[in-house]
Amino acid sequence: MNNLPDYLNDSAHLVLNIQGSVTNQFIEPTDYQHENDSNYTYSGRFVGSEGWITFVSNNHSKSVTVYYPGYFIEYIPLRGDSCICIKHSDSPENRPGCYIEQEAYNENEEEEIYGCTSSSCATIVRILLLITPQAEAKLPNREEIKTLAKKWAENINLAFRNSYIPHRIEIELDYYNFTNYHISGDIREDVVNLRNDLGANNLRSSHRADLLFLISDHNYISGPGGGFLGHVGNEVVDPTRAHGIIDVPFIDDPDFTLAHEVGHLFEAHHQRKTGGNPPDPNDCSFAWKTSNDKYSIMNSAKRPYILHYSDPDAKYNITYITGNNNNNNAGKIRTTGCIVANHQLENKLQLTMRSSIGVCGQFYLYAIQRQPEQGFPGQPPYTYAWEYSKTGDFTDAVYFSSASSININACAIQNPGFIFIRVKVVSSDNEVIQLTRKINCKNCPSHQAHAEERSRLIINGYSFVNGTKINLEYPDEDIAGYSIFSLDGKLISKERISTNLPIGIYFIKIVNKYGLIKNIKFYCHEL
């Protein structure tokens, strides 16, 4: 975590998806604590302008997605198929100011537009994995299976992010002795039987799962129909056919069968079968290879896979096949995601804590609850209780407000150091939900220190790209590493002087002698 990009400072905006809700907070990347969690571990990956961090603690995981595309767009799912888009300024003096807007997302425009419309929403899709006894025997113990399930979910979520899909997958686990196998051993018949299996569907309802997959060890690869790693029946969005079967050896890398079959239940398709010569009459032009040796995960046969649902650069007959929602897997999933998420409606009280950060430990925090529909527990009006703690376990809790929002100065309580803030929300029918976050008091530099810093003469290093001089923002003697990457993370060059780069968006990654990383985004024009 010491080598995070330098723009992930106190004002970095992290989108945390926690146990069915979306929690959006301004926090430091290493500063997150959820109620009753401790001793958390974290890992992450960053490519160019975006990345993710996953926190794991007490058998819960929280995945954090960080975007930095010049400005930050946050998708907040609402009920139904709508969302709010919040655009956060990239300007340090304006951060974390934001405004709410509904803005067109036109996938046919050459210039990328960030936003959402009524046909483009962000939501959470819940998948239930039913582990058969035979499959369980091939897996580690149940605690380790929970960890594996988080990795399987992250495969899909990473492919979503790589494909600019704003939805998120959550996986739940249960164990079920499915016995309704067809005598033929045909997985296609077993999927039909699974759709009609009362026990499996009761578990799906109790978990409020939008999609259901049976994890088996039935050796379908040697079965009728040429062999299968998994199957869902057909590419369809239908709550009565939102079922599939995966044979346990093929869930994860290198086959990514779960991610592949999940795509089908969003109407994603395989590749064009004949490569376009002659044109394939079937609607299968969606998963073409991304390079000479990598293929998107909806490709039905070729390996190795790259975690993308569509290749953004794939062409067919000199036409971009990913140009609209009708022939683009990523576009299809963006469009159908909120329909899939409504297979099993989620009606529970959910809580978000948001904040803006001032100087020297001053925070403005406010609680936002997403109320369920009428008839479900968690109805307004709501009462609030705010407490702070120096220890984090709240054995020393100090109550300080009953408002829905608060101003608090962490430095007035503990200077320097962290304190923990908890808000508890109680509905009129006594549903209780609470959320905790950690805020930091940092010593404020003196005016003299600022003056001394301003008076130093620093000559930064620079590079030339297609004849354009780029300030590297570190002195030459402090630069330990220099690399140019394309937007998809591909290494382009390590030379300070680069020519003939195609038109596009690139990132310069600079590593200084202290291990700090700075990313500079630039637009490359032809000479």
C-alpha cells in the first residue's frame, strides 16, 4: 500500500460495496474500518488511471474501486433501473466538491462520455452458488471456500470494470445435495431440472439471489453434446431461467467458466463462429479475440482469456463490432444489469455515510439511508445517534449528536492520530443499521514551513513524447523509474524520448527513489 498512486491522498474517493449496499466515502486508502471488523488485510491492483483494493476481515470482504479518468464518476444505484451520477472534480482546490446530474451515455460517440441514463444504471447482482457434496469434496474446507468465492466474484467484477460495466457481483454460498440428475448425463437436461428443483429454488429465495449456479463434480466434459465445462441453457434474461451448472474444476483461471456463464445470463454471446467469412447468420459477433494470443472471456474455445467481456478494439469488415448495445457484450450487460438485479428484489434498509474533508482534521459527515418499499421493514422517520471512539471497539464511546449530519474536528479529540466515528440509524419500526469509519487528524504545517517550501528552487526532470515536453514533477536525481503505459495497462516504452506514438491516451508512471509512484495522464497527437 506504500506504492499507491500519489493522487490517492486524503481526498481520494473510494467506492465500497459492502454486503448488498453501496457505501461511498471520502477516506484514506489505508483508513477503512467497518463495524465489528479488525485485523483486516488488503490487496490491490492499479493500471493507469483506475484500480481496486480488496479488504478481507472476519470472513467478510470489501472491494474498493478507484477511478481517476480526469474526473470521477460515481454510480449510485437506486430502486428499479435508475441511478444517480455524481461527477467529482479533478481540481485539487475544488475537491471534494461535486454535483449531481443526469447525463447522456452515448456509446456511439467517438469521444468518451461519462454518465448514465435511464437505460444505463449501476446496481448489485447477487449470485447464489450451491455446492454439492461431490464438489465440496474437491474443494478446501468451508472457510477457505468462502475466500475462493470472493476471488470468483472479483474475477467477474474485474471483467466488469475492464469493460466499463458499472454493475457489481456479490456471491453467496450454500450447500445442497442435488439429486435430480438426468439419466443421460447431459448437462443441458440437468440445467432444466435445476430450474424446476424446489429445494434449490427455495434456497435461492431465502438468499434473495438473482442468479443461481450449482457447483457440481459430474464430469460433464466427457458427457453428451461434445463435453461442457458449464452451461446455462441459453443467452437470456429471465428470472425463471436464471440458473446454471459449473463443474468444479473449471470455475476459475484459466477457464473462468463461472464468469463466462454469468455473462450468458446477461444476454452476452460467444464469438462469431466463422470469423466473418462468410458472415455468420447467428447473433454471435461479441467475443472476438483481443490480440493474437488473448481472447475475451465470452469466447467459447480459445485461450488464454483476458478479463474483458468485449474487445473494445475488435473490428469486423472494417466496422467496430462493439459500437452499440446490440452487438457488444459489455453494452448488453450494462443495459440488462438492472433487469437481472430485479430477479429477486432487495427490500431492506441500507445506509451510506458520506463526507467532505476540510483542513487539519475537520470533517463534515452525513448519513443517507436508502429506504425499502412500503410493506418492508425499515420505514421512516429515522432517528440518528453519532458516537466517536479512540480505540475503535467503542468501549469508550462518546455520544455527541442526534442529527442526520455532523461537523467534527478529529484534532480536537486526538492530535495527532485517528478516531472512529459511528452512526446508528433506527427506523420507525425499530430496524437498526449502523456504519463506522475512521478519520485522521494530521498536524498542520506552520506558515514558516509553507514559506520555506515555496522558496526552494527545484528543477524537475522532463521527457519528450512525439516532440512534446512533459514535466515529470520530480527532480532528475529523484527519479528511479520511468515508463509509458497505454490506457489498458500495456507497457509502451521506458525511454525518456519517444516518437511515433499513435494518437491516444497514455500514462507516464514515475517511481522516485523513495518508492513513491506518480502517474501523469497525457493525450498523444501525431507529429
